[in-house]
Amino acid sequence: MAITNYNAETYEEIINEGFTIVDFYGEKCGPCEYLSDVLDELIFEMPFLDIIKVNTTVEHDMAEKHNIRGVPMVHFYKDGKLVQDQSGSMSLPQIKEIISKIMY
């Protein structure tokens, strides 16, 4: 349970088990950098989470597959199913509220 960078070989395996957050971001995106800091705080407070970061500047095919048209875009998966997505940056309390609605 940690923050990992996208890896095509392990992506499906990770999102299919439990609760996973996927952060689609761009390299020169101010809101993406803010969200990255928020996710660092989140994993510190909730170390049982899996967070996958997908750099859409590099991973064009992955962004296209998930119909990512703008960043940041966050997908919330539970047992392999996309249960919510959120575009734009979010604060720590906003993310925690989404997590609590999905998990509990």
C-alpha cells in the first residue's frame, strides 16, 4: 500500500484488489502538483490505500483508454470497478469524504 507510478504489468492487478485511487496528471500542471502533495498527505494518514500515478504526458495510450481529456483527473476503484471520478484538484478533506462514502 503506497503511491506507485503507473506500470502496465501491475496496473490491473492493483486496481482489482480492494480500494485504489488512480491519479492522472500532467508534467507541467500546477493543480496536479498541488494534488500530488495532497495525495502524499493522504497516504501518510491512510497507509492502507493504493495510489497509482499516471503521467499522461508520457502515457498517452493509458490516458486515451480512460478518456482523459484534462488533468488532474482522479479515478476511485473498488474491487476493480470504477466507482467515481473527479476532475480538477481536491483538498485532503474532499478526498477523505469521497473515500468514506465509497468504503463505508
